[in-house]
Amino acid sequence: MAANERLCALLREAGYLDRDGSVGRKRFARAVTAMAARRGLTREYTHTYVSRWINGTIPRDEEARACILQALGERLGREVRPDEVGFVGGQTVSPDVGLSYPTDADESASTLAALLQADIDQAGSVVASAARPAAWNEASLTWLVGTRGSADVEPRTVGRGDVDRIRQTRLTFAMLDNRFGGGHTRRALIAFLRDELPKSLRAGASSTVYRELFTAAAEITQLAAWSSYDVGHHGLAQRYFIQALALADEAGDRSLAASILDAMSHQATYLGRFREAANLARAAQLGTSSLGIPVLSAHFSVMEARALARLGDATGCDAALGRATSQFERHSPGDGPEWIQYFDEAELAAELGHCHRDLGRPSDAAHWASQAVEGASGEYVRSDFFATMVLAHAQLDGGEVEAGCATALTALDLGEDLQSTRCASYVDELRQRLPRFRGSRVVRDFDEQARSRRLWGQ
């Protein structure tokens, strides 16, 4: 199998190669040489060069890469970008890739191509980067004021079948992510997106399919962000969130775009950027105030409350929780987009439990966390783990050491198959609560039993 399958695919599409790759290499070499001459260069390329490119060698010379792209583009009757022929990995990746809000659809496709390739290549400046608070602020403001323009698309078409394929892929990966954590399938998801998403975004479509395509692209890019966040790649996750926001903006999907700001708020709270988190949740509310979807408004208010609770702002948090509860009570099951249907009574109770735990109200936290655990459907294993661990935290905070340890063991059992840095952080918070019970036989027994659980040993 050829190392550069994307180049092979385009060579076949342009009529240069048969399926076995044995025909047309000399012809393509002549086309690239001719293109170089037209650009004023004295260079000659042979079939040996073409074989090297097919086998994965990326030309170091920028002019050579340009000649290859232009030769293919003239044959295909359209512009060919570096990522379409697998040349992105041969270029220096900007450490800022993905942090800026794209101005149009073409820039979205190019930015995503570069970001996904950097992820695949494990570029340290991107994959191991920290989140930048200023990027959250810029993205939310740009979305609110609506400065994004429209770009011309290529004369190729995508249909509803292509959109459905992206949607079904997202559903499959989302199910695995919820069941096993972001670390289980993230790399496979990124590989799919790298191969499929940029070229789909550059293809033409009818106006209706175009909107559906960008909505589906925003949803699956947001899943890439969540999966990256879940395994602790926070700068990378932030970049995917920003790109997902721009895709939702291109689709004109205000509710989806606001939910992405809501997800950014969740990440900001996790990272200790509580004021930015509250502002992101407020931006989500402000940008959708005219839509009148109570379940969405309830979730945005809950995210604001989560941030305020971490800040220790009890008054502000209680006000936001009051709004969230009131908004949630106004909605009927099934109202709102498909992707918010998971937010039911149990999920709301789990969020209330988090807030009261963080405000130092163990009795209220235990009450709501218990409701979340009892109402869990079992479909979202990671969420069930979080709720159960919050219940254990609350019980320990309230001095119920035996109940807290028993609940913590249940949570550890739930998390046994989860590959999630976030899960590990809940375990760390549990550890911080145990020293006050030093010397307790119950805690000694718990520690002995917990050692056999994977998350406790990490």
C-alpha cells in the first residue's frame, strides 16, 4: 500500500495512475517539469521523483510542492491544497494554528487540515500546548458580533449521503467516548477527520445540504475537542472548540454555536479560569436569547453556576441555579436539538450536586448527587462516574466516612474502563478529602480495596 494514499487518489482522479499505480508516472513527471518551466524554473522531474512522492517523500522545496499542486489543479480544473496531497506534514506547523477564528469556509477547511495533521504528527507545540484565555474571549466576541464572511466553493458536490456519513460516524465515536473515555477512540476519530473533513468542507453543495454539512462538521469537530479535553490536551481541545464554533457559525446554527461556547465554559472551569468560564456561558445565553429554547438556556445557566461556585460566589451561583431550574421546568422532553436530549433531570441534579459541593454545602450536594445517581440511565458511563464521585465527596465532606468510602468504591468500579484524565482528577479530589480521617479503620479498608482499581493506582 502506498505511503501517500491521498496523492495517489488525486493522481488517479486526474487520470495519471491506474489502481496499481504503474501507469502514468512519467506523464505526471513531464507535467510537473512543464509547470516548473512556466514558473521560470530550470528543473526536470522524472518518474523516479513521482515514485518517491507516492511512497511518502514530501518535497522540501516549496517550489516543487507548488508545481505538483498546480499540475494536478490544472488537470482537475480546480485548486488543489497541500493537505489534499498529504503535504501538510512536510511544512512547519505554526504554534498558533487553530487559535484564531476563521474568516470564511475556505479558511476553516485549511485551518482544520493543518490542525488535524499537527495532531496526527504529535506536534508538541500544538498537542502539548496550554489553553490561552485570550483565544476564548476573541472567539466568543467574534461569534457574537458576526464578522464571518462567505467563500467560494469548488465545483464539486456533496449530498445528504455524505452528511449522513459524518453524522453516523460522530454518533458511533460519541457512544464509544461516553462508554470508554476520550483516550479510547480519539486517535481514530482524528484520523477520520483528517482524511474526510477538509475535502468535504471545500466541496460545493445546495444551500440546504451546505448548512447541514457545516452543522455536521461542527458537531464532529466539537467531539474531537471534548475527546482531547478528556485526555488532558487542553490547548489542542481549545483549538478544536474554536474551529467547531466557526463551522456552526457558517451553518447559521446559533444553538449549536452557543453549545460550543458552553463547552468552552466547562473546560475553562476545569482549568481554573472561572471568570472566563462564567463569561463564556453568558455569551452563549446572550447569543441565543431570541431562540426561546428553555433546555438550552437551562444548561447555559448551569455552566455559569458551575464557574461561580468555584469562585466561591454563593449569591451569584444560587441566582444562576434558580434560573436554570426555572428554565428547565419550562421545557418538555424532546424539545430542542437532538444533541441536548441527554440533559435530563438526572443530569441537572448532577450539576446541582457539583455546585453545592463546591460551595461547601455537603448535605445539599449529597441530596442532588444521590438523585443523579438514582436517575442515571447507564448510557453515559463517564457522567455516572462523575455523579457518583461527587456523592462520595459530599458524604466525606459531611463526615459520613463509611458511606463516602463505599460510594467511592462504586465510582471506581464504574470508571474501570474509562480512559479519561478528567476521571483521574475526581479521584485526586477524593484523595484530598481522606487525610482528615487518618487512622480510621474504614479508610484503611477502603485503601486496601481501592488498590485493585485501575484509577486508584494511577
